[in-house]
Amino acid sequence: MGIKLRKYLLLFFDIVFLYFSLYLALFLRHFQKFEAQIFLSHLFPFTILFFLWLIIFYTFGFYDFEFLKTSLIFKTISVISFNFVLGVFLFYFIPQFKITPKTILILNSLIFGIFFFFSRKFFLSFFSAHLLERVAILGKDAEVEKLKKEIRERPFLGYELVEIDLSKDLLEQIKKEKINTIIFTEEFEKDPKFQNLFYNLLFLGINFLDFPGFYERITEKIPVTSISK
């Protein structure tokens, strides 16, 4: 599963949890008097608020798995508190919304904050231990080694690096190690000796990615070798 797809999946869960948290907050606030009309009356103003919250989550880096790796509790409390203050400003200083849901806003922020924190803990843990895509890199230089280090140190990105011996039969190694994706540098792409390998692997359903593109995806930087060309 690619990094962008994981971000979209996390965004999807945030949207679901936002509205589910609102529903729970309204239910707890009104309890026996709760009815669908109460939820519907809050739907539009809270949708505006939720849209702003999602922009803030994205701006602050809460869809960046590297950012989430450290101090998640502190970061969660900080951003939820910031968004709560934004909600207070929105509902209490903009009269057009015609609601001042102090208790609902508090409950919604608390409930969603819990979902927000644990969904990210789950994503980090799950992608560090499951659904890892086995990748091998064909190439030898400083940037290749740097990329290998990035993959090893960031398993939550969903990749497992498999080392292969470039001096031995590559096809057999790739089959034996059950590699899903091959990252190739320009030197290998142009080498006639390896073109037959690429053709053979196509029939095995192996993914091929060029080194500069994959490097940029993982490090969010363009490799120096690509810039100099």
C-alpha cells in the first residue's frame, strides 16, 4: 500500500470519527431526548468546523507518518486544543450559525481526540508489522545506501528492504525472497545485461519503480544525481 493511499485512508477515518464523535456527543448530551433532528440541526455548522479541522491536521503534519512517530500524545493534545478554541470562536462569535454548543463542542473534542490518537497509534503499529512490501534496490552509490537506511529505519512506511547480491543470479534471488517491487537506478536501466531480467519479471507481476521517483517518495527530496543532470 503506497504512502499516499495510507494518508487518504487515515483522512477517511478522521472524517468518519468526526461525525461519529458528534453523534455520540449529542447522544450523551440529550440522552433520552435525543432524536435525529437534533443531529441534523448541528450537521451543517459542524461540517464547516470539521473542514477547518482537517485543514489544520494536514497543515500541522498529522498525515505525515514520520511526524507522528514522536510525541504523539503531546501533539494530539495540542492540535485538539487548538481546534477546540477555533470551534469556540466559530460558534460564539459568528451569529449566523445560531447555535452555541459549549457542552457538545467539549464532548466532541474529547471523544474525537481519543479516536484521533488511537487511530494513529494503530496505523503506525500496523504498518510497521503487517502488509510490508518487500523491495530490492538494484544499484550501488551513496544515495542508494541512504535510501536503504531510510527504509530500514521507517518500517511504518510499509516497506521491507531485501538485500540481494548483484553478482549472483538476480532472477532466482528475487523469486526466492518473494520480492514485490524492484527499484532500479539508471545504470541498471541502460545495462543490456539486465533488460532480459526486467522482461522475465514482468510475467511474475513484479512492480518496477525508477530510483529518483521512489527516492523522492520516501525522503520527499530529489536525489542529487537527478538534479545534476
